[in-house]
Amino acid sequence: MNTRTMLPRLGALAATVALMSACSGGMSEDPSTAEGEQPETAQQEQEPSDAGGEEMGGMDPAANLVGPGCADYAEMVPVGDGSVEGMAQDPVSVAASNNPMLTTLTSAVSGELNPEVDLADTLDGDEFTVFAPVDDAFAEIPEEDLNALAGDADALSGVLTYHVVPGQLSPDEVAGTHTTVQGEELEVSGSGDELMVGEATVICGGVTTQNATVYLIDTVLMPPAMAEQG
């Protein structure tokens, strides 16, 4: 090719490249991102979410606790799966099994005391209010009577389900007469730190799990029909 013809073409090409570079440089400068300003998306990412904080605050599992024994419970189990916060993470049968004050109740509802009485799936399958006798409550029952109860599947199931009421009742809703899963009625009286469930005192109530509200009580409740027979 003739050199004289090539040089003008190269010059034109260089000029075109220079012009395109200048244009692209000007286009990349966004007035909205001038010095001292940030893109809107970056500002959104940096702003904290107030809604999230409010939601977490509303889910505090210790917010509605009542009963004279709640401080002792918190001292005994301050952290871990059996604590107030830990129980809130699990279904009620699992939560109870992690609580060191509910070992006898756990063995009764899990089929350990009597293989014919395994209520774990039932308790975990819906929303309930559970009045949970602590180990000291079971210890008040004569061993002979407790063994007899454990050996009678129908009686054991009746006693356990008498401690369960359908639906979750918070401490400000629980007072009144309720029909239990067993079928007979159970009266809750008092308020605040003076709640009574039948003849039992609430040690610490309003303990939440994934599907239930639990009230730790100091006495094993007997269904009225069974008490009359006994």
C-alpha cells in the first residue's frame, strides 16, 4: 500500500480513538456520586433497620414471666437449652427435656415410664398451655402410688393430659376455668406472682416454647374423677 495514503488513514483513526476516550470519560462521571455524596443503595445498606430491633425486642422470652420462683430458676439455669431463652427455641416436649427441674415429667410424657404412654408428638403438634409439675412435686407422691400410676397407661395418660389446656394462654389470660385435653375442667385463680392452678402454686409461669406456654407448678394435679375414686 502507498505510504502517502496510509498516513492520513492512521491519523484519522487516532483522532477517532481519542474522541471516543474523551466521551466515555465524561459519561462515567455521575453527578449523583460527586464528592461528599454516596449512591442511594450504599446509603440504604448503611442505615440500621429499626423494625428489626423492635421485632427482636418484642420476642423477649423473659418479658412475661410470673411467679415467686422465676429468679431461682434463672439462677439455676442462666443459659443453655434449659434456660428461659433456650426453651423458647424448641417444641414443648424437647424444651421440657432440657429443663433440669422437669426430668420426671419428661420421662412420663416420653414413654420412658410406660411405653404405652408417649405424648411427645401430640404435645409438639399443636399449641397448648402446659402446667408442668417440677421434680419436687412428683417426689411428694409416695413411691408405691407413683409406681402404680406408671403401670396404668390409662390413668397415667389421664393425669398427664389433665395438665394440658388447648391454646396458649399468657399470664394475663390464664385465670379462669379451662377444659383440659383430658376432658375435665381445671380452675386457675389469682394473678401475677400469686397464680394458683387448682391447689398447686405456680413457681414460674409464662415460659414460652415454640408451640406452648408453660407454667411450672409445685404439685401434681389429679383429675376430679380419679381423685374421687382414689
